Amino acid sequence: MDYTSRLESFRKSDSERDALVSEVLQRFEELQLKYTEKCDDYNNEVESRRMWQSKAKTTELALMEQKQASGSNNFALAVIDGDGAVFQDYLLAQGKEGGADCAHYLHTELRNHLKATYPDSNVADWSIVVHIVLNMQGLGNKLQQCGIINNPNELVAFGRAFSLAQPLFSFIDVGGGKERADHKVREMLRLFLPNAQCKHVFFGPCHDNGYLPVLEPYRLDQATAARLTLIESSPAAPGFQQLGLQRIRCPKVFRAENLPAKTNGTTSSYPATNGMTSPYQTPLAVRTPSAMNVNTASFVPTGPVKHSSSPSPARSAESGASNTWAAVGKSGATSKNIDITTKKVPAKRSVLVNVYDERLDTALPEKDSKAFARFSDRVKANGKMCNNYHLTGKCDSGEYCDYHHGERLTPGEQLVLKHKARSLCCSQKSSCSETHSRDLEPAKKVYADGREEWLSSYLERYRSR
């Protein structure tokens, strides 16, 4: 081989070696970059793991403290509508002593039921809270009329002794007015039932069908239904039986029958509805004014009795034909006219409420296009109208009002203003304390005298659910 060939082979070998070295260096740099990234990832994972370990330890400690706190203050709650679940006569008649005995009997009944329901739990450590919600004066008056107590104040002594005999027992007097007791009972149920420390709830509404929509959501919730027991005083209505919830009776504590509607031969002034005469029985279609609102004085004449000057039928017959209505007509008696025309009874004012007793506005009629045009012309000419002045006839601001008064709007124009007033957005927006997301389905009418009437449309929808 000549020198030229040998030199060329050397050059080729050097070139291959340089290429190999360059490739090795390039791969080294790539490996070094990957190594650096892996180290960073590793460090991040270490820091993350330590952070989550710290959080896990903190959470475990918080959970342990929560379990200790919840396990040390467990209780069972009994909420009873005292307007319908009335205590036994013999207990009420004893006054103060009867109240103490009643608290002891009720505490024992509830404790025994808890032991049977939770055999694996230490029920002896659970407190028992009882709230009796009622109209004290109204029930006292009714018990006096029935001859069970001599004076309504005896019920006050009974309730005070009932509360003192057990430190967590309470007589809650909500006074007169329909739905006051119902509203408090429903809100107590909503507050305590989700509470983890409240292990069981006794609910005493089985006399009142108005509670059915409140209990319906818990019927299919097995976890909640297992913690809920209904207390029967009078036999439960069919709607409560269909709920499938546990029911107990306390015959030693509560009356099995409603208080009588007639006392001492005198018919009670409570209005009867749908054939139900007891003020403590509440029909589904119409709920009468609360029996608690009636004072005993309404059953006794408050002044001298005025005897009618009209003769009785028997006396008229004895006095002969001259005293008959025909004879009177023939004698030309013209000093008195008898109006036999049917007088139109004014419609009773009422408002619509939903099932939670929250007021709802009735729908407005459609506004007239001509009235709308007239209203728009007046606004263009005089500015915005004063809602208070044109809708109620009175504005407290008077001449200092920022809006136009002048001649009051016509009924058609007032309807246009009502539509505009209802379309205004709340100025507080999301910070408003009012309930903008309330249930808008009307459930019943509430009249000015306190009487309530369930809407047939609502009841039909409820039964079809």
C-alpha cells in the first residue's frame, strides 16, 4: 500500500472517531438534562408528600377531636305540638304534682324506646330534650271548659313543674294565632335532624295533616328515617301511616281522644269543618282557627240579656188569628218593611302562602294596551309615578316626594303600575336578607281571622306524587 492510501485511511479513521466523540457528548448532555429534571421532580414529590403527610396528621387529629366532642354530647330530641297532643286528664288535674309526674313518665317512655332502637349503643349517656310547643292560655281555657282543670292558671303551674322536673324539658308558649306552633315545630325539625349529635328525633304531629309535606322528603331517606319516630296521641291519620316511619304511643302521658267540642251542654264556638267538630282535629281540606285563640269569656254573656219582643209561635197561636202574619199584613202595618232580597256577602280577604307559610303574591291580570299607552304618556309628561300614592292613596313624603302625584291613576293604569313595581329587581341583589329562592307554589289561603284553607289544586298534586 502506498503512502497516499495509508494517509487517506488515517483521515477516515479520524473522522469516524470525531463523529463518535460528538455523538457521545450529545447523548451525555441529554442524559444530564434528564437527570436534572428527574432530580427536580423527585424533590417536588418529597416536598409534596411531606406536605400531605402533615395535612393528614392535622386532619386525623381534627377528626379525632370531633369524634370525641360528638360522642360526649349525644342527645335525643322530642318536638311535640301541644295544641294537638294533650296530656292525660288525671295528670293535668293534679296541677304542679301532675306536671312533675308527667315529665318523669315521658322521660321513661322515650328512654325505653331508645334502648330498644339502639341496643348496641350506650343510650344511658344520651340526654333527652323535650319541647312542648303550644298556646298556653288557649289550651288552659279549653281545659277549664271541659272541666279538667278549675282555672287556666293551673296549666301554667303544670308546665312550670314539667320543665323543672327534667332540666332539658320545656313548655314553649307561642301565644294565640294560627300556625305559630306549627311553624316552630317544623323549624325545630329542620334544625336538629341533620345534627350529628342529635341521634334520634321524636316528632309529635300525627293529629295534623299539614305536617305531611314536611315529613315526605324523609320517607325515602333510609338513614334519616331510621332516626325519626312519630309520637301518636290520637290514632295517626292514614297519611302518616303511609310514610312508613316508626310510630310509638305513650298512653300513660297523652290522651288517646281529642278534647270534646261540647262542654257542659254548651256547643263550643269553634267552627266545624267537613264534619269534624273538635277544635283539635285538623282536616286536610280546611284548617279552622286555632282553638287556642278562644277565650272562655266568649262562652258567657257579658251584659244583660235582651229578650225579643216578637211573640213565640205558641203564644201567637193562642192569641188567635189576629196575631198571624196574614192578619198583620191585612191590618195595614206599614211601619216596618221586611227585606227578603239576598244580600251579597262581601268576600273575605285572604293571602296565599306556600307550604312553609311564606306569603306569595297572587298573579296580576293582564294589562290593557290602551291603559299602558295612557300610562306611558303620563310618565313622559310628568316623570315616574309614586307607587305609594297611586296604589294605596297615601304617601308619607307628601310634597317632598321625588315622584309624581297629581291626579290618581285609573284602575287600568294602576294595574300597569303594579306590573312595573313587581318587575323591579331587588336593590340589595345577592346581599339581600330576603328569601328570593322561596317555594313559589301556593299551598293554602290565610284569612284575616286566622283561618286557613288548603288549596284543592295543591292537595291533588300532593296526592299524585
